Amino acid sequence: MSKTGNKKFLIRAALLTGLVIGFLIGGTFIYHSISNESNTYEAVIFNTISGTVTIVDPINFNIVTEIPLEISSGQYGAHFNSKLNKLYLIHHGQSEILVLNPQTLEIKYKIPIGENIQHAGIFDEKEEVFFVVSRDTNSLILLNTTSDRIISEIRVQEAPHHVARYDDIAVVTNTKSRTLSFIDINEEKVVKNIRLKSEPLMIVSGHNNKKIFIGTAEVDDKIRKIPARILVLDDILDRIFGRANFRFVEPGEIILESTPHGLAVTKDDKNLLVTIPEMNKLLIIDVKTLEIIKELETGKSPHNIDIDPEGKFAYVTNSGDATVSIIDIQKMEIVTVLETGNGPHNVQFFNIMGESGKSGPNTEARKVIGANFNCGG
Amino acid sequence: MIEYSGLLSLILTIIIGIGFGVLLQKGRFCFTSALRDYVAFKDTRVLYGLLIGIITMMLGTSIAYSLGVSNSHFWIPNYGLSNIIGGFVFGIGMVYGGGCASGTLYRAGEGYLHYWLLLISACAGYVIFASLFSIFFFPYFFTPLQIFEGFSLIESLGQTSVLVPILIILSCVLYLKKKQQLGLITNISKFNISSISINNLQSAWDAKIVGFGMGIFATLWFIVWGTLSVTGPQARWVGLTYSNIIGMEALQENIYWNNVVFSGGNFSISLDMIMLLFLIFGSFISAYFSGDFKIRMIKKNRVQNAIIGGMLMGFGSRMAPGCNISNTFSGLAFLSVSGFVTSLGLVLGVYIATHWMFRKVGCAI
């Protein structure tokens, strides 16, 4: 190559390099400007009988698409970890947690965890630990979400059903023994068990008000007649763990017409939402006065309630007629009812449509894992 | 625990690993030499071999893909400015250190202690990178920069992908014919097995023939395992070794080791890791029987090159992500955008580093 040839070659190479780098800088700039204004998540409804996922646009409440899941039919609880961009799917009554890629919904691997695990589970605040109960081994299992390995297995009482957490305290409902087990997470031991009049079922904690809400079953047999209730334990954790000198008092209660199922506390801690499957109702309860302030008619057999990350809308899955009712929390009215696949179980909010270029709560983690490093190169 | 999908795969892995080692050693097939020699001296000996290898692999993998090999065998990472930066750092490191990812391995097999030190330094680079990943590289490097979805033309075309390399080969033949430079094709066509003798085998092989052989082996590897890569399995070996020093729990707590290097916390020995070992063994065997093997002490004034160059290569290959083999060789063969972008950064790094290293004598380009 002559000197002129060299020069021409270098100019062409520099132009090509400049164009590519310019494109990447421009693309990066545009991407970040657009993504700030974009919608950050979709509502992802898990229909576990049909084995599908219905994706809902949470702004216009349109169904975007329905995607098949490669799972056998059954009852599954879906739990999205935004920190690690992981999706846990718990097959109720089985012994494994399925770990899915939240964007492709492919099963990546399974975690053997315990016998007859219950589909409900919760993460700690940092999403580093996942709490799940194993009914047959009467234990609360703590799972490290990074390594997916069991950190601890804590024995509670007979037939644990559901778990809630407040600060470093976990509370488990045990249906057969009709008790609540209070567990110090740091000490990894049960510090107190409280016996109730009837079976405790679902349990949730408030966000900032130290309250715990428990749905209990209706009992109507020859020996006892106890109505279905919502129990409210206020400041009880402080009393149990000796952080205040209050005397233990009976919890507050709300009498219901039928056994409740799903429970959710609104983000502002003002209201508690409760589904009553047998009556096709959603109750809105004022947490301060413990009064039912609104009853909404849902679809058939309303099941779980999930509130969107902004705290504006509640999604109630109606497992009896394959629909989801979307409720405006502030207005306390149903905005729309959407058809889903068979057996809608629960709703998770994350950016499943990653390829659209939108950002989401999980984008950071998705990029790392989705970058398909596989440590490939 | 060793994880492999059958004895046949394991045997093929060993054969392919040894094959790569022999070819790299006999052809002195190093990307640093190919690019640096071209920039500094306009020497195209290895560069042409590299191009032939890429086109052969493109043809081979597209045929295999058309015949039913899964698209999961393609490695198509997302890309962005991070690739340019990572490639650039890697390019600087390989010129300063004196060898690319593959060149380092075959020279290590020839007994050069300089390249063992370079390799160890690169491994130290992986460990430091992993410890900085969650606090720096993840939030401030990959999140803002690696934003585009990965794309490969070969993978996206499916069964028709085989037309692309055929068109490229035809265009090359027509171009060379027009320029009356069909010599290298004639060289390949003249090659016949009866001309092979012990002396021929012991002497260095033509880089073009080696490039062709590399393309064939890379295709076989694509069928057996997936994309040909070096620093990926290297990082996994480092991870397993490191876990014996600081404990498995510590690695499981680190998001880079647990979720990226050992995807899903699967800490086991995979086929590509085995292939890598046999690649070094293959180059050792080849060097030994060619009389090229000798323990060569590292020169004092080159110690810093090995340490700094190796560290830069370790960091660069994690930042891009990928090395010259997975991006420039496999990536270009897949016509992958990330491979192209990373290679561009790599060439830029090589160009600048070569000019700096040869600043006293000057470069041809």
C-alpha cells in the first residue's frame, strides 16, 4: 500500500469507526431520554389452570397478549424479585420452587425446598431472603435469593399456611393447631405462639403502622359457632418482643359474613382489602375504625389481591370465571373487568416486554442477566 | 462434578480441544500478531488466515444451523458503548502484554513463562472485576451503556442463513479474480494429503490452512457445545479455584460469580472448561513434537508487560463482554452486531497501542 493508499484506508476506517461510535452515543442518549417517560412495568397475570400468562397494559387496561407457560396444571403462586430479575413460581402442594426467566418465562431450574410447600411466600425488604412455608414438615423456610439455597428451616406449629413479615419478625399462620407463630428472623427461632379461636388463613402486615391482619375461617359445627373474622394485631410485635411495656391485649376484630381469602393493605396503610370468594365480594375496610366502608361486586370466586407499584390500582383475580377486576383504590370503584386464561391466581408487576425498549423496575438486573454473558467470551 | 451430555460429547470435546491447540501452535495463530503485524509492518500472513477462519466458520455454522442445531448455541450478547470500551481495553492489553486470549494459551503450552504470568494476571483481573461488579460495573457501566438487544444475521435468517456466507465467498472470489490475486485460494486448492511428510508436520504451517482448520473445528464445537470462547471458561476455572480459597458461600453471595459466570448458581465443570485445558495440552504436544517446547524464563523488563497487559485483558474481556475469540472470530462469523462493535473497539485499541509501542521506529499504517 502506497502512502496515498494508506491515507485513504485510514480515512475510511476512521469514518466507519466514527459512524459506529456516533450511532452508539446517539442511541444511548435517545434510549435514556425515551425510557424515562416510558411505562415501567406491565401487570402479569398468572393463570395456572390454563397454564398461561395474561399481560395487561396497566395504563389503558388492555390485554397485550397471552403467553403459554410450560407448567402442569395446578395452583401456583408467582413471586417476582426485582433486584435479581427472578421469578419464583411455587406449585402448591409440591416440593420445588420453579425459577423462571421473567422475560422469556422459560423455566431455568428448580429448587428442591420441602414437602407440601404453600404457594404464598414473601421477600424481605431487600429481596435477599424469600420466606415460604412447608406444610408437611411444619416449618418456615428462609431461602437466599442470590444463591437459591436454604439459609434456615424453622419449626413452627401444625400445618403452617401463610407468612407475613414486619421488620425482623415473621408471623406464620398454622391452620391445624389454630395458632400464630412469631419468629425472630435474626435469632432464627420461634419466640411465641398464640392460640386463636378458629383457623388462621391468610396474613398480611401493614407497611408502616406495625399492624398485622389475619383472615380466620368460619366455624359452624355442633360444638362451636364462630363467625369468619379479620383479626387486627396492633403493636403486638412490640409487646411480644419486649420492646414496649404494654400488657398483651386481645386483638381487634372485624366480623365477616363468610370466610375471607385474599388480603392486601393499601400503600398508604389506610385501607385493608379483603376478598370473600363465596359471596363474590371485595371488602374495603378502614384500618383505623375497623369498619367496612365499601363492598364491591367482583367476578366469581375472587381470589388474590395485588396492588400495583404506585399504589393506585388493585387487581383481584376471579378464579371462578377467569377474569380480573381492576379497582381504583382512591375512588373505591371497579375500573374494568378483563378476561384472562383459566384459573387466574395472582398478579405480578414487572417489565416483561423488555424487548420493546422500555425500561422497568427490573431493567438493571435484566440487562446483566439478559446480556447473555453466560460468561460466554 | 463434571457436567456433560454423554461420553461422545466428552470425547469430541477432547479431540476439538487438542485440535485447536495444535492448529494455534502450528500456525502461530495469534490475533495480536495478525493485527499488530499488519499495522506495524503490513504483514498479512496471519490476518488472511484469520479471515479465512471466520468465513469458514460462518459457512460451517450456518450449514449446521440450517440442519437443525439449536439457536441456543449462538452467543449473542446485548451491546452498546460498553462493547467499544471493553474491546478497546482488551486490545490495549493484548498488544502491551504480547498475546491475545488464544495466543497466550498456545504460547503457555510452548513453555513461555511470560505467557503463564500473563494468564495469571488476566485471572487476577477477573477476580478484581467480579468484586467491583455490583458496586461499579453493574450500576455505572452496563446499566447505562449496554442497552441494545443483541442481533446476529446468521441466527435471525434461520435456514436461509447459509446463503450469506456463500454470497460473501462468491464476492471474494470475484474480487480477487478481478484483482488477479487468487493465489491464496489456489494455495488451498493445491493442498493435497500425499504431500504431507514428518518434516512438513514439524515445521510451521501456513496460517491460511490453519485458519481454514480453525473454522472447521469451530463449526464442530458449535455443534457439540456452542460458541467458541476462551475467557468465559477461563473465568469459570478461576471461579472454581477461587471458591476453594475463599469458600463457595462467598462466591454464591457475589452476583457476578453466582448469576453471570455460573448462571443460576450452577457451580460445576462444563465441557468448554475441559476443552480449554485440552487446548493448552494440544499446543504443548504440538510444540513438544515440533521441537518448539522449551521452558523460557521471563525477561525482567517484560514482567510489567505481562502483569499490566494481563490485567487489562482480564478487565476488558469482562467489560466487553468477551475476548477476541468470542467476538472477533465467532462474533464476526455469526455476523453479530456485538461481535462487530467489540472487534472495532479491539482494533482501535490495537492500533493505538501498536503506534505507542512502535513510536520509536514507526508503523507502516
